Amino acid sequence: MSNDMIVALFAIAIGFVLAGLLSSLYQLVTAKPVRFDLPTGSIIIGILQTFLIMFAGPAVLMRNAIRGRLIEHRPVGWLFASTAIAGAWSLCSGVMLLPVFVVVVRAVA
């Protein structure tokens, strides 16, 4: 396996972990799961919610896809497509956060 593939898989993992952490933290604080249609109250809250969805989106997408398969009996292809989209979204989030991760590791080491 090439170094580029390892970095890409690591970035996907970082994206999924961050999405799960943010989704769980939001649900812990508000007692409601994160949704794509969050109501906005002001400009600041709208910006914060945009960043929340930007990084927690893969977890929301996978939760909706799994629930759609189990409860609404959507086709398996729908689940596979949602998984691919969530993986690509996690890759993008992970690539954005990878430099932060590298800085933190270098600071600790």
C-alpha cells in the first residue's frame, strides 16, 4: 500500500471520528440529534451551525442512511451510495484537519 493511500485512509478516519465526536457532543448538550435543517436564530448561530454541519455531516448522513435502510426499507444501493458520499465528505474534512493533527503531534513529540 502506497504512502498516499495510507494518508487518504488516515484522513477518512479523522473525518469520521470528528463527525462522530461533534454529533455526539451536540446531542449531549442539546438532547437532540444533529440534523441538516437546523433552525437559525441569528447570524452567529447560523455560522456556527454551518461549521457544525460541515464537519458532522458524514455522521448525520450515515445515521439517516442506516435508519432509511432499517426502518423505511430503502434499497441497499441507497446505503452504498450514502456510504460513498460520507466517505468522500470525511476525506475532505480529514484533509482539512490533517495539518492541525500534524502540528499537534509535532508539538507533543
